[in-house]
Amino acid sequence: MLSRTADSLFWLSRYVERADNTARIIDAASRLAAMPISYAGTSNEWESALAAAGALRGFYEHHDEATREAVIDFLAFSQQNPSSIRACLETARHNARAVRTALTAEMWEAINAGWLELRRFDGAHMDRPTLAEFLARVKEACLRFDGSAYRTMLRNDVYFFSRIGVFIERADNTARILDVKYHVLLPAQANVGGGLDYFQWSSILRSVSALTAYRWVYRESLKPWLIADLLVLNEQMPRSLASCYENLTAYLDELSLAYGRQGPAQRTARSVRTRLQNSTITDIFQKTGLHEFLEDFISENARLGSAIAEQYLT
């Protein structure tokens, strides 16, 4: 496969996953911001949404205050934000057009129809029902694309590059959401396990479609260390860091078999997965601290993305 084709497939999947994640972050912030002050607390949930999306610095280059309207516009529609939902889907569609012959008809129809449908929304009239409809449409469009890829693609290098893009992006998103919870969302004076803590944790779990999974796995009330265990180390949870790296290792190994050699990408992915497999949530909290662990993970994940680019995409 040509490197530019692999690059387009990789980034097509990353941008679709990023659009879906940003929609989930906005949805979580909207739920928390709508809570009564006794539950929602004094923190600015919209600023938290920017931090979780990795857009805090970019936002304040153009805005003075993180208001609901400004944050929704920046994260969903702004051309000043290259990772806004609209920008992500436009870039994804551009990449899909560049490799249209490598995609199935169902995949192209899913990304094209989603892009056309979402063009009718803009940031100027985002009351609560319109926002809810917009976010639901975004998540549905991304799910259709992901599902069509899973159900219709041949299991060859085209598919492997596409899935690698998904899991690199998903791992980064999950790590950032968890990190923000510990350092931005919960005010310093709030009691862990209190009403504020419960609603914030349940909102975070909803944002990664993990609330029901948590109840199935632990059958307990929401506890921070168990939620961290689910989203970091539980390979059964599709959005966990461990699950992402189980898949990344497998698909990179498939590429090494297809192309006849291994390289830095395979070694980096295997190293991160081994670290996750050898960790316990108790060790993470007591020895390194969750924040430091997640910061290291985000850096390692970025290094893997660079290694993949150097090995296959340039």
C-alpha cells in the first residue's frame, strides 16, 4: 500500500473517533452544567470540557471567558479549532474521498451522509434540545461509520491501518478525560463520595459509555479507584487503555506479518501493553499517582503515533 493511502486511512479513523469523543465531552459538560448548584458545584464545567478535549489553550487565544455558548461553538463548529466536530468530520470526509477506492460503499455513504446531515446545524442557535439533537446525530454518524468498517471491510492492511487510528485516538481520549476528572472537575473542598463527586463520576462514565459496564463489573456504588480500574486496566472495557493497547498490539503485529518485518511501532506498543498488564490500580495510586501515570501514558501514546507515522506513513 502507498504510504499516503495508509496515512489517509489512519487519520480518517482518528478524526471520526475524535469527533465522537468531542460530542461525548460536550454532552457530559451539558449534563453537569444543568445540575442544581448543590450538585454541580462551583467549578466551570465548560472549562473542564475544553481541558478534556485538549483545547484549553487554543480557546483562550480567541476568547476571554469559557461560557456555554463560546465553548459549544469552539468545540463543535469553529474554524479556529482544527479539532472541532465540524473540522474533524470535514477532514475525515476529505481523507475518505482521497482513498474512496479503498473503502467499502457503506463506509463512504456513512461518512458522506453524516457530513451532509450535520451541515444544517450551526453554533448560533444551540438551545438545549437542539444541542441534544446535534450531539446525538454526531454520535450516530460516527457509530455508523465505525460499524460499517467493522462489518464490511476485508481483514487486510487497509483495515489494520483504519483500526490502529481508532485505538490510538481512543486511548488518548480516555486518558485525558480521566486526568481532567482528578485535576479540574472536582473542587478541592469537595468530599470524595459526596453528591458532587457522584454526579461528576457518573457523567464521566456516560461520556465513555461505561456506566452500565461499571455496574455489571463491580456491582457497587461509584468509587473513584474502581472507575479508574475499569477505564485503565480492564481489557473487557472497549474504551479502556488496556483494551486499546490489546488491539493496537494485535493490529500492528498483523501489519508486521503482512509486510514481513517489525519495527519501533510494534516494540513501543508491546512495551506499553506490558506495563498495563503488570500494573494494579493500587500500585498506580500509591506508587506513581494517577495523574503522573496518565501523563506518562499520554506521552507514550503520542510516541507510538509518531513511530507508526515514521515506519508506515511517510
